[in-house]
Amino acid sequence: MTRASYDIVAADYARLLPDAHDGRPLDAAIMRAFAELTDGPVVDIGCGTGRITHHLHELGLDASGIDLSDGMLDQARRLYPHLTFTQGDMTDLDLEDESVGGAVVWYSTVHMPATEVPWREFHRVLRPGGHLLHAFKLGDQQKPLTHAYGHDVDLTVHWHDMDETAGNATEAGFNEVARLQRQRGVGEGGPQAFLLLGKRNPGAGSAS
């Protein structure tokens, strides 16, 4: 039902959420840090209407987007015709092993429990030494969502615990680089979290 719900709301989502960070400086800051740390192509996993993909491009990255919803992708291609957007499932990405230098997962896991986030799939496609930036709703609850962006939908929204999320990512092979949490902003249901992760480069030596 996630795909169908986003197909329905796509046009109004694009109209109501046109900006990458909605004027929130902390969100923008961690995205800039990710961009400065990242080399090589970047994939925006769960890109929606492409607003984050476009922002990554503005930050100088070779960015493309992947999303489950054809409706959202139609909006992304209309708004940002200079970028590449493809249909795909984050649990089974159509990407080669170690093919991207960076990945962004920006609130695109909010409709799955923390235990189902496909960290090993994210790890598989990322090059050693690459970085992943994950944004999510902070907490330990889930709620049904039946109306959004002016339409009836059938979704469940999940808030994820920071320590559990970091632990799941570490278990899949990531290193935690930084974490950020902030209080709720206007229009948000609770605090928000950001986790910056790195994939270990097996050729790198350790400090003694």
C-alpha cells in the first residue's frame, strides 16, 4: 500500500514540499557535511519528488534518485529533468556491489519497523570509504496515517530509536561517524534524528 499511497499524493506532495530542508539549518548542515565527505556518484534512496537529489546536485555531487512510486518519479522527472531517476525497491536495489560513493536515505524508512531497514543492502552498494546519511523520526512508536497531502492514504508511520538504529547499521558493517538529534519543528510530530555512517575501507590502516 506504500507505493499506491504515494502515487496518489505525488502531485500535491511536490506542490506542498518544494524545498529540500524547509528552512531548517541543522538538516542542511549535516547534508553539507555529508557532501564534503563524499566522493563519487551518490544515490538518493527513496528520493520521492527529487528535492533532496536536486539539493545534492547543487552541493556538487553526481546524484541520482531511486523510488518505489512511479507517481513520485513522474514529479521528480518533471521538476528536475537534468537528473536521473529510476524505479526501484530499497530492499533489492538494482545497483552493482560497491558502485556508489555515497547514499542518502532521507526519511524513506518511515513506513517500516527499525528491524526491517535493509542496512546490508545499503552496505552492499556503497564503496569502501563511502558514506551514508540517514534521516528519520526519533522515538519508539508507530501510528496509522489515513490522510496526507489532501488525500486518503493507507500508511503506517514508524519512529525509530537512535541507539537501535545505530546498532543495526553497525551490525551490517557500518561505522558511526556522527549523530544529530533535534527537537520537533513546525509541522513535525516529534523530534528528528540524523545518522552519518561510513563503510570501512579494508585497506586503511589503524592508528597506533
